[in-house]
Amino acid sequence: MKIGIVGLGFVGLSLSSVLASKGYDIIGIDIDEEKCKTISDGISPFFEPELENLLKNGLKKKLEISNDFSLIRNCDFIFVTVGTPQNTDGSINLSIIKKAVSIIGENLQRSKKKPIILVKSTVIPGTMKKNILPILEKKSNKKAGKDFGLISNPEFLQESTAIRDTKFPHVVVLGGYETEFMKKAKKLFIKLHPNVPIVITNHQTAEMIKYANNSFLATKISFINQLSNICQKIPGANVDDIAKTIGLDPRIGKLFLNAGPGYGGSCLPKDMKALINFANTTGVTPTLLNAVEDVNMKQLEQIISIIKQRLGNLTSKRVTILGIAFKPNTDDIRNSIAIELIKKLQKRKVIITIHDPKAIKNTKKFFGDKIKYANTIVDALSESQCVVIMTQWKQYEKLNNNQFKNMKKKFVIDCRRMLTNKQLDVDYFAIGLGKEN
Ligand code: UDX
């Protein structure tokens, strides 16, 4: 059995590496030749814990990486894991996935196999039936359900735990028609993930499940962020104690209640926008989803107004930002709130210095010499008038008076309450904590 994986981003490369290291015969395909070369050398194009080891291990077994799409002709299963970015109006951009399935379709025409195509890419409800299926049938001159199977198989992995999530998903969703292909796909997943619930449904429901999942997570975050703003007005109130306690109620659950500067990343903001856009096209006004986004945007405004309150006019003021990655243990800065913060501070002519354990290289690509980059936390803080801790990197927990001593003004904004239990000789503001009078 041969498995093809088209699109070697977080999802595709994690899946290729995990399956190959289990001994499956895998061909990982990407249109980007350079990227394919890097991966073939055992180097991951992005930082993801455990990934590179697993990739190297897979390459020693039966993992082949190529930009030659004709190799999918020998595949029994083809996973589509390409990106579905957003248009400027927030709607989903399907051009990459359309192109990928076109090429898959053309190759299917010349294939003797009856493969099962599983689409992991996030697509708005109706896309599989309205776009993907017709393209595949037209380009291959074959019939879905007869000559090949087509299944929606949304992915729920999180960056920074991509390998664990790929090995141990909490659920497998298979959307499509109840054909022999579906039975075969179910068998594969039972073998891959015994004891994991498998939900079989139609395409449009599977597509919607992914948006329901991500928009619910975003809603939890905005909910706790809104509560954290209220807590800030109650002297002595602590949002973490509240989150911990309500999280013990099984109807609520403890995860995704960590108040902070707002959600970012390559998925939640994009999927929220796509769902809002989609809801509007159906005639449903997504009042709650709009509010979730609104709260998210206001978190950042709040940080800026706190800086302004303390520093006054921001022109030529020195601000340090600790943590640029959209979350710890990744070098990914896509839609990171810290990047938005930098952009907004730049507009106000602030002199910005940043530090991040992994994301400096990616941030440099974005801002070039418009901001300063520090390799150590001490360097980042030297002469600074305000420091904002944006990303919950472990090393920031160790911040102490010694590291703050060279700041010109010791004003600390802690978006993740990492330093709450420390005796610090600084002017300290933490999101979600009400200052005692
Ligand atoms: C998300 C979904 O979790 C995942 O299921 C989906 O497949 C892809 O999108 P990811 O983008 O990797 O995963 O990051 P996630 O861990 O969900 O974090 C998203 C953002 O929310 C980050 O900016 C994070 O800092 C923020 N967040 C998360 C909070 O502010 N508080 C929380 O409690 C949790």
C-alpha cells in the first residue's frame, strides 16, 4: 500500500513523517522544489518539536519526497494537505487547493489504481461537492464513488504539538458517501488509531465540524479575555483562579481559558473570518462570531493604550517585545498578535526591540532593519522604557530584577501572568489581574 501526501506544510509534513516512521510507504509531494530538497535532506523548513527526528527516521525507511506529482499514480490513498489562505475580504482562497486537485485529477486519468483522496485542508461547507469533486471528475475523466473515493478528513492538530496530535488525534472525521471507499478508509484509520472515535458523516457536515471546532476555541479565548478585562477593574481579582475553577465544571472544561493578548496563528483568525464570511453569504448574521473577533482585536488596543497611559506620547519611546511567535515552541509568526502590536507601535514611531527564542529569523524577513533584534533578554531590555511579554515562552518565567536593571523605565506588561508570584522592583501590569488599591 502506497500513501501520497500532497502539500508539505505543518499538517502534510507531520503526517508524512509519522506514517513513514511507522513503516508505511509514503510519497510526500510539494510543488516547491527547494522545499522538497530541504526536506529530503532531513531538514524541516519550520521548527516543530520532534518533527525533524521523526522525518530523519522516516527518510531512512520508506519516505520519498518529490515535486513530481505523477508519483501519485501509484498511490492507494492520497491526502491533500495544502493551505487554504484568506482573501483580503476574509473569504477563503481556494486557488491553491483547486490547482492541487487539478493536477491530482490529471494524474488520476493515467492511473490504474482506484485511490481514495482524503482532503485534510480546511474548506468552507459545500466546497467538496461544488468545487473539489467536479474538478477531480473533469480532469480525470473518471467518476467519484466508482473509480476513486473522495473523503473530507478535517485535521485538528495544533502547531507545537503537531506530532503528538498526529499520532494521537482525539477524533477522526470522515465525510462523504457510504461507499466501499469509505469502508476502506475507515479500516485504515482503525489500524492507525485504534480506540479513537471515528465519526462518519457527509461532506458538508465534516467541513462544518472543522469550523465549529476552531470557532468554539476562539470563542472560549475571547470569553476569558473579556472576563480578564473585567477582572482588571476588580482590585485583587485573578482571572487564572476563575479559569481554573470554571474549568473544573465538566460542561466547561479547563482548556483554552488562558487569558492573553488575543488569539493568533495560521488557523483561528483565518477560520473565524472564513466562517463569518460564509455565514453572511447564507443570510445568517453571525452576531456571536463577530463579537468574538471584535473582542480579540480590542485586546491589542488595550495593550497599546496601557503603554500610552504610562509613557505618554510614544514617538521615539523604546519598547521591548518578548515573544513574537504566535505561541511558544514554534517559529511561526503568521497572524501573530505580537506582529500586529509591532505594526501598530511602528505607526506611532516607537523604537522597537524584540526577542524570541525561535522566531527571530522569520520576524527579520518581515520587518528587516525597521526594528532591532536582541539575542539575549538582557540586551533586549537594555535602555528600554517598557517591556511587553507577548508569548508564553518558558524562559520568560525566569525573568528577575537583575535582567530588568538596565531598563530606563521599568514598566512591565505581562500578557500571560508569568511573573505574578515574583518580588519585582518594577511597575508591573498583568492582563487579567485587578491591582490591589
Ligand atoms: C488551532 C487549533 O487549536 C487546531 O485544532 C487547528 O487544527 C488549527 O488551529 P494552532 O493555530 O496551532 O491550532 O494554535 P492554538 O494552540 O489553537 O492557539 C491559537 C492562538 O490562541 C494562539 O495565539 C494562542 O496563544 C491563543 N490561545 C490559545 C490563547 O490566547 N489562550 C488559550 O487558552 C489558548
